Amino acid sequence: MKLLLTGAFKYSEQQLQAMRDLGAEIVFQNDERGIPETDFSLVDAVVCNGLFLYHSLQEFPNLRFVQLTSAGLDRVPLEDFHAKGICLCNARGVYSIPMAEWAVCGVLSLYKHTLNFSENQSNRLWEKDRTVRELYGDTVLIVGCGSVGTECAKRFKSMGMNIAAADVKRPQSKEYDAYFSMPELDKALKTADVVVLTLPLTEETYHLFDKKRFSQCKKGAIVVNISRGAVVNEADLTDAIKCGQIGGAVLDVFETEPLPTESPLWNMENVIITPHNSFIGDGNHNRLMEVIMSNLKGFLK
């Protein structure tokens, strides 16, 4: 098996040898955007991130297996993969823990007004804030209850929150206290103090959260987006925050990245913005290598 590895992931010599021990002849494409650094037509398997955004599947006539270093599947031509019978694996579960921790961190920051306290500290201002809130007893709605959503549910549950799920099918995890099907999403939104978006970007979820949907939210609810930017209509979100329908937002992903400097979201005091950074954690490397090796072994069997 000729295995193409890209610069999307850095391997140790020990890890490379473990793949060779499986029978892989390893070749490299360090720059996924660049011209081919090896003969793609001879490649049987690939580990990559955005390689197929820049290279056509037709360049890989012998391709049988692809392992993505990302959890999302929106960077590959899924229909073409299916038509050719190519085995496609993602990095499910690899980034869920840091993303869930980040979601909790953002919500706590808004509930506890930590940005205001930080500013006061910079100004050496001793000023109590009697309006900070407790998470305990509030309801968080997880929209999209895969690995990331369920890790979020675990952490919010540990703080005494009520956990509701909205998904196309009922999740099996015991962390959820209530379940709403996607046609019941508006009903679910009316109950939620915090709405966490962890669903994939598809034709059905594009701008799923727009003016109409925000109007169904509980007044003052906080919206957390760690899925894909285009799940949210940012102009409608901005308007909903300005009028007080949405009480704040924790945003790590955006429809256009980097977020344009002229976006009004930058200047909103009840909005936390981070640069698509929530997935980063010091445990990712080991988790991803475990997934890569497990899926390679499964494919070879």
C-alpha cells in the first residue's frame, strides 16, 4: 500500500515506522495546496486535511482510503467518494474535549462578566458586580449531539445545568435530560438559556440560525457556535444581539475567516470572538494518531 501523508499532521519517526510496519510505503505531500511532490496516480491511501480542495480526485485513480485530520466532512467531494467506493474516515472525537472545554469557558465568561473584571483590573478599579449569574439550574440546548455535543453536555451537566438535545435522532448518552427532533427545534429554543451549536454544515443547516430562528429563542439566551460559521446568519445574529433578543454570543467559527475587520461583532461587549481556535489542545496529537492507526488497521483488514 502506497500511503500519502501531508503536512497537515507532524509525525515522529516512531509513528512513521509504526505505519511502515503495517505494510505502508510512505510518500509525502508537505504542501496540500502545492504541485504534486509525488506521483498521485500510484497512491492507494491518504492522510490529509484539505488536499481535495486543491487537487482533483481524478489525480488519484487508485485511491481506496482517505483519513482526514479534521472532524468535518465538508472539505471533500462526498458524492464522488461514494461513487468510487473510497473508504473515508474523519477525526471523530479527537477535538471534542478541547472544544467542549472552550464552550464552557466562553459561557462562564459571559455569565460571570470576566471581561469586565479584566478591564477593571487593568484600570486598578475595585468595583463589585451584583449582576453575575449562576449556571446552576439553567438549561443548555445542544444542537447536534455527536462527539463534540456530548462532551459539552457532560461538562455543563457537571455544573448542575439541565441538558436538552436537538438532533435528527435521539442521542444515547445519559447526559441528556430531554430530546427534541429537528422539526421541534423552535420549541426547544424557547426553553434554553444557552444554545450550543455543534452540528455539521449541510444544505439543510446552512443559515439554520437566522432571524426567524433567533426570534424563537428565549429572550436573553446565549448562543455558542463551535460548528461551522455558515450555520449562523451573522447579520441576523448581530441584529438579534443589538435588540436584546440574544443576550450574548461565544463565536469561534465564521462564514468568512478571518472575520472581516468591519464586522460589527468585533465591537460588541457581550460577544466573545476567537480565531477558530477551540479545537486546539495538547492531547490532540496522541488522540489523532490513535485514530489514524486504528482506521488504517481496519482498512487493511
